[in-house]
Amino acid sequence: LSFVKAELVHLNYLREIAYHSERYWGFSDEFMEIFEKKFNITESFLEKNPVYIGMEMDIPVCFWGVIPSHNKCELEYFYVDTECIGNGYGAAMWRHLTNWCSENDMSEISFVTSSQAVGFYEKMGASVKGETLSIIDGRVIPKLLYILE
């Protein structure tokens, strides 16, 4: 698995990975329609923020994207192709993300996720720090924080 900085030519791949990865958790058609309109990655996000793609034999299989602010960042996108979930790609992508953060003097990563993914992030060293409401459907979702050492 190698990582490359995402470019506009990758946008459709990223949108497909995010959509199917989100769908993997069993969300309804209505949820997915809102996800597609309100949350899936956009050209503007890609142009303004760091986004990296994990490539396996020149095929995009995962990606992450953050919004940096001073020495902290907010993780907006962290998606693995559904055929690759459970095969170590998430852990490899997390290492790439945290290495990037270290190299860019980030001290922490904050983010929200679905309850199904909390165990993965806790295994990676993040901690649940509260709850908030989903911008997609208003359900309660966990807020997490990862402190870089």
C-alpha cells in the first residue's frame, strides 16, 4: 500500500469509496442520499485540504482527509473500500495520517464517527470525549480525540 496526495482526477474514486464504505454499515437509502448531498467529499474540500489516497497496484482503496487549524486537525474523511475492510488497510491509513500530522506539527486529531467504528479508533489510540448529533440524520454519535506524542 502506497499513499499519494489526492488530486481532482481522483475525486470520483474518492466519492465512490466513501459512499460504499458508509453504506457498508447498513444505512438506509434516505440516509445515503443525505450523505451524498451533505457530506461526501467535494472538489472544494480536495483543493483546500490535505487528502491522501492509499493505492494498491495503482487502484485507490482508501483515503483520509483533514482540516488543519494551527497545530490541530479535524478528521473529516477516513474511508476504506468495502472489499478491503478488515484487511489492515485502516491501520495502515491511520499510521500514514498520524505520521503526516507529526511531520506537520499537529498535536491532536479530533473527529466524529459512527458507533460501529469506535472500537477501531480506540485500538488506534483515540479516546471518546463526548457525543454530538449527526449532521446527516440527527442521531447521537461519538466525538473522539487522538493526542499525538
